[in-house]
Amino acid sequence: MREYETYFLMKAEDVPGYVRKKLPDFFPAGAVLSAKEIGDGNLNYVFRVKDEGSGKSIIIKQAGEETRISKEMRLSTDRGRIEAKILSIQSDLAPGLVPTVYSYDEVMCAILMEDMVGHSMMRTGLLRHETYPRFAEDISTFMARSLLLSTDVVLDHKKKKELVRSFINPDLCEITEDLVYTEPYNDQKKRNNVYPPNAAFVRKELYEDEALHLEVAKLKFSFMNDAQALIHGDLHSGSVFINPEHTFVFDPEFAFYGPMGYDVGNILANLFFARCNGFATIEKEGEKEVFCNWTLSTMVSIVDQFTAKFKALWKERAREPMAKVKGFLDYYMGRVLADTAGVMGLELIRRTVGMANVKDLTAIADEAKRTRAERTCILLAKDCILHRESFRKGADYEAAIHRVEEKVQKKELEEA
Ligand code: SR1
Ligand code: MG
């Protein structure tokens, strides 16, 4: 039997023996174990090991030295440690909303964790046009608690600084700095994936818009310098496992101390991608209306519930005396909400034209519909970035979305 004492990248056949070695009591003796690689992310390998007799299962997530999306991108495997550590912290801060980590193996850079049985990856479910009535409630609780409770508002400042130190995550932050905050605006590494029918539109709206570049530069420096909260760092619909009754947030390997609007804005943008997919691909009008209305009302509700929960939790848990000064909570909330709108715009743009696209858009087979969906994302994104101070409530997002959808439709009618 292999000893797993030096790092190597496991294949499915290595994993049952690995689990037996690391967690000898997890499965009953004599259990017949099967293993399958189920990951579809850009970076890591994810295996499900199952005892076919009892149905009991476990997930093993291993960090490779090079990414899956590009062999040229090499990354520190320390991201596994960061992920295991933040999952434990988030589990304390937002109980029940993250999977349980059983163990982290520093040699193999592998996390042994709860299998989120009965849940599907949210992006996959959204592509089937499923709706999740609890999502706004769960994700707003997760974000309000995991973000606010990790800040200087609540924590002892030395403890918070220790956390900042232990979550320094340079390789993964560099990916975000490049792929989210730089390349979509200049294609400097020639890695952007621009849908050819939108090439001229992207050049004009993104590569040549200097006013936009200035606002993106401000947001980039906020991402790099504002050690506000322990953020998930990649909170898109592929980082959520869900069913109609419950939500799990996982995959926080991009975690570090950064601006909390990064998480909130990411979630909103990814719901908008689902809406665009619904508009473009659902044929039955009634079904289209139900799904698209749900995506929008969920976005609105996330903004409003997050704000309300954040403020209530602040009043209950703030310990820093100067944070209790009259007017400071409203000032702070205003900054978070402006960052949220800015990041929603950045995520909409980078997933449309950057290196890591989303299936919600790329799976739209009809050329005219995909072209239109992408333009809608880009124009909405620019509104969110350029006017981010005016996005304060869910209703502001709703109005902006209706505005841009009508504008794109009107332009199409004029051109037809
Ligand atoms: C090279 S990794 C590309 C993207 O996948 C991850 O999920 C992050 O979103 C990253 O930006
Ligand atoms: Mg991921």
C-alpha cells in the first residue's frame, strides 16, 4: 500500500487507499470503495469516495502544482491549507452553511471533507433553470456573518492582524488581479476569450474607455490594499452546492483579507448570468418568466437582506469604540455597497470577455442571442462600475437591469 508520505498528484485509483490510511475509521472495515474524479473547476482535483454498501461517502480535494485551465499557470499548493483553515473559521461564523472539514493533509495538500449529499452545484442547477427559494436567505446570512465577524469592528485588532498574516494568498490574489482587474480592459497577456461577433463592441466599450479604466484602477487598488474582512474570494455559483431547502458554500481557496463587496458583487453577477441564460434559452414563455423573475427578485433580496442582517449584527457585536460613533455604520455600509456594485460589474465583464468564461453565456447556442446577452452584461457592468455610489438598495439593481435590457432590445429593433 502507498504511504502518501511525499506529494504526488493522485488519480482516482489512489484515493480509496488514501482515505483508509488518513481516516481509518471513516468507512467500515471490508467496505467496497469506489472513487471518481468529479471536479469541474479551473484549479484542483476533487474526488468522491463512496462505500457502495452503505452509501456513505467523502470528498477529497487535492491542490495540483499547475492549474487545470492552463498548464503554464503554476500555483503554490499552500492554497489547500488556506482553504481548510477558512472552512473551519466560516463553519464557526456561519454554522451549517459550509461543509465540515474532517482533516487537512499538508504533505498531499489534500482536504478530506463532508460530501454535500443531496445538493447540486448551483451553476449546474441554474443551467437547468431550477430555482432555489432559500438561497437569498442563506447566502445573505453567510455573507453578513462570515464577513462582518472577521473585521476590526468586532475582533481584537491583534487577533485580526494575525489572521491577515495567515491568510496572505499571493498566487491566488495575483490571478484575480490579472484576470478580474486588468486583462479584460487591455488583453495585455492575449488570454481574453472574446466572442467574435462582439469583438468591435468589446474594443470600444472596454479597451478604449479611459473613464472606465480609471474606475477599475481605483477598484483594483481597493482589492489589493483594503484588508477589511476575511473574504471567500471566489463566491460564484460554482462555489455553492444547493437544493431548495439548503445551501452550502465551499471552495474558498482564493480567501484573503480584502474588501467584502468582492463576495457580494460576485454572487449578484453570477445570478445575472443565470438570468441571461434563461432569457436566451428557455422556450416556454411562462417558464422563462418564472425563472428570470426569480433570478431578479433573488438579487434584490440578497442586497436588502445582506444590508439588514449586517446592520443588525453590527449593533449586536461591534466592539471597537470608534465604530460605535454615530454615522459610522452608515458610512461603512455605503462603502461596502459601492464596492459590491463595482465588483458585480467587474465580474460581469471578466466572465464575458476574459480568460475564465461562464457556461451560462458560452452555452447559448444562438449567435444573436449570445451576442445580445453579452452586450447586456457589459453595459450593465459599466453602469455598476461607473455609478457604483448610487447602487444602495435591491431596487437600484432592479431599475438598472430593466434599463439596460430595454436599451439593448431597443438598439436591436433599430438595427433590424
Ligand atoms: C486560472 S483560474 C481562473 C478562475 O477560476 C477560479 O474559479 C477563479 O474564479 C479564477 O479567476
Ligand atoms: Mg473554485
